[in-house]
Amino acid sequence: MTRMTLQGFVKLFRPLFLLGGILLYALGAGIARFLGNNIDWQAYLLGQACATLLQLAPIFLKEYFDSFSTPPRPFRRPENQSEEKVPYTVGRLPALLISATILTVGAVLTVLLYRNGNMKLEAFTIVGIAFLITFFYATPPVRLIHSGYGELATAIIMSNLIPAFAFLLQAGGFHRLLAMATFPLTPIYLAMTLALSLPTYATDIKYENRTLLVRMGWQRAMSLHNVLILSGFLLIALAMVLGLSWHVIWPVFLALPVGLFQIWQMIQIKEGAKPRFRLLTVTAIATFGLVAYLFAFTFWTG
């Protein structure tokens, strides 16, 4: 077992994952602004901190409980899967202390939001659901991360609960526009996680990491990946039919060619072409990131 280097520790924090949370939180607040609500920046920043802590907590809870595995699960490096790496860890006690600190600070921030009058029943409900999912994502006996349902749990938190939390802090109650904008993100996020899991498929089988890709098998998962991307854009089109402004919708479809290119790459790999995993990774992140960004941009500027 090797102690984690600074570079490994930074990767453990999953910076792109955290940036995605910041973007999706901005999307939720942007929808509230689009509907005519003035942004409470104090509530915005406190809520963003809560959302980021909810993202961080399962990372270190996973590190803690993975330390009891025999052998310990490897530290995954999607950007270089060609060579097998020695497992890294932050250590059992530090991981536990960091997890406890994150959860404690998150609870304190939630109390501050409640004291300031920003936390209504709906916001408490969203936070409660998000906490339960993140806690059991990494904690026995459920451990969603190793059940094959961890990706679905993460997709719901990122695509639906984080934007909903940001929206509720500003608007105080639900609105159908929130669902129209965030539901299409869920299948696209799931497709992204399937694409990102493909390079580690052999390693995940070896170390018994029961990801969604492993649970389904690579052939069915590749077909599902393509259906998910198309479903996401169909849901965006459906939102327009249900009343979402064309002014909001049309910029989002600028990401469609990237999504189609992602589907084409997956079809090529399934048919036996040499996989270009780095390009697939970039494309998958770009598809989801562009859809989320273009939604957020149009709501903030509309």
C-alpha cells in the first residue's frame, strides 16, 4: 500500500466532478432568476458550499470503507488505464476524520440557511434525499457504488437534486420549468458515466467493482448508452412541446452534433474498431457539459 501523493490527492477530489456540481447548481439558480426571482447571494454561496460538501462526503467515506477490503480496491486513473497502478490511499483514520468534518460543516451550513429563512420544507426534503443517497452510496450495508446502481444515484444527485436545491433556495417552491430543464440531463449524465467506465471495464471486473457497465455487460451497456443520449435530446424537444421557450431550447441543440459523435464512437467500438478512449472521454464530458452549460447560460441571460 502506498501513501497518496499530492497529485493523487487532487485526483481523489475529482475536480471535474466538483466543477460539474458548480455548473448544475448555477443552472438551478438560473432557472429561479429566469422566473423573476432576485438572487440572494448569501443563500447562493452557502447552498453551493452545502452541495459541494455533499459531493465530497461519499468520496472519503468510500476511501474509509474501502480500506477494509482485502485486497484494498485500487485508486482508479481513467486517463491512463494501460498500465496497472499500485493502490493509493489517504489512510483509514484521515478518511474518517475528513468525512466527519465534511458532514459536520454541511450540517452547520444547513442550520445557517434555515436561520436565514432560506430552507423551506421542499429544500429540506431535497437535502434529506441527497444526504441519504450520498451516505449510502459509500456506506455498508447498501454501498450503492458497488451495487451497479451507484451511477444512477450520482446522476440523480447531480442532474436533479443539486439544481433543485439551488432553485428552492431562491424560489422557495417547485416549478415545472425545473423538471423540464433537469430531467433531460439525467440520461445524458448516465451515458457519460457509461462512456467513462468503458476504459476501466477489465480492471473493474478484476477487482470486483460492480459498476453499471459490469452489471449490464459491455454490449448491452453500449446500446443503452446510445439510447440514453437520444432520450436526453428527445426530452429537451418534448420540453419545448410542453411550453419551454424556443429561446431557451435552441442553443442547447448546439450540443447535439457532439452527442451524435459520441454515439458514433460507441458504435465503432462495439463493431470492433480500435477504441480511442481519451477521445471518447473528452466527447462524453463535452456532451453533458455543453448541454448543462447552454441551459444555464440561456436561463441566466434570458
